[in-house]
Amino acid sequence: QTTRQQQKCYDPQDSTLTFVDREDDLDFLYEEFSSRRALMSCGHAVTPTSLTKWCLRLLEGGESRFVCGQSGCNVEWSYEEVCKMALLTPVEKKLFEKAMASNAARGNDNNKSCPGCTSPVARTNQSDLRVRCTVCSANKRLSYDFCWQCLREWKGPAPRSDHCDNDGCTNESLKTLTTCPEITFKSRAKVTGCPSIRACPTCGILLQHDNIMCEKVQCPRCKNKFCFVCLKPTCFSWCSRVAPRQTSIPVWQKK
């Protein structure tokens, strides 16, 4: 069992905490930690030692996020909240951040390295380039956001889906869609003025069409079929209604 000397205790005079007189909701082994109980953002009562133990258990299980351990409660705690409520020491913070980075890199291919601390960060909103690094925010005690596209500290208003206000922040894929040359299909309808490159309407991958005898294509990534001319999944075999150049790239919502 954890000894009283190893336990961390809240300052009873800390006015930023909401203390409650009830059982520790994360004391699964009934170790009866000595600290007063305080409420997490989800409403469950913890002590700093029980919270530290639970979060370490999550990290050891391969998680990179912190979720309440109470049955039926799926609230995710921010790293900033965990640092404060678990009274993490500098040594513990380094341990947590290293484990978070390792688990995120191993379990999520949709992540990039934060330009501030190099920790892998996953983007939850695929239509917003502004991404928050919880590690930097906790260390700096100030919200730290960076641009998913140019990988520099965020500049300008949000949300943004195409660029931030940093010099040179450009979506090269959108630039390709707006500047690619046009092609003419020699099908029955003889379609003219069609962009030679399209973003797949389902997954967003850029495709260059080289069969000018047929407008129909199948995406090699998501396997969905669509008309290169009108961008619809089904149309007449002699489609001649050219869809405008795309100004946004669809985000693939994998099932």
C-alpha cells in the first residue's frame, strides 16, 4: 500500500479547489489516501495520489488521453487539469509527457509534432487548422496553438480551414486544384474545360485523370467511384455538366 509519506495532499487553503466530504472515486483499492477530496471537472471526487495512480494506469495501457475512471463517465480531462489536480512534480511531468508522446505516435497516424515541444499532437477537428498543444499549454501556463499546415505558432483568427496568417502558409493541394490545366474528354459528349486534377469527393486524395475517353474513375484509396466531370457518384455515361474547380478538400471520415 501507499504510505502516508508517499502521498500528496491538497492545500486546504487553496480556493481554486472545490472540496467535498465524501469517498475518493478513484480509490479503487480502498487505500484511503490522507488528502482531502476535491472535484474534477466531471464532478467526481479525487485525491492527488489516486488521480496520479489512475493516469499512470491509463498511460501504461497505451492511452495518450486522460478519461475519468468512473463507470459511465466518459469525460476527458485536459493535461492542464491533470497537472493541477494530481499535483504532478517536475519528474512526474516529464514521465507523463514522454509516455503521452510515445502512445500518441504509436496509436494515431493523424498526428504531427508540436513546433513548441515536439510532442505528437492529434487533430480532433479536421476542418480547423488551429490545433492546441496541451503539453505546451500546461508548461507555459498559457494556451499554445499552432498551425497544422505550416507548423508554426498560430497567427490570426480561427477557425480556419485553408491557411493561417503566417507568411507563406499555403495549402499546396488547394493551389494545385485551382491552377491545374484543363482537359477535354473525347467521349460522346466531348466535355471541355474540365480540371485535370480533382480531389476525391469522399476521401480528399488528389487524382489526375489521364483517360480522356471515359469520365468515370475509382479512387485508389477509398475505392469509391465518381464522375470526374460533375463529381457525383452516379451520373449519365455522357455527362457534360462540368463542376467548378474545388475550393475545399473533403475530409475522409473512416468508419
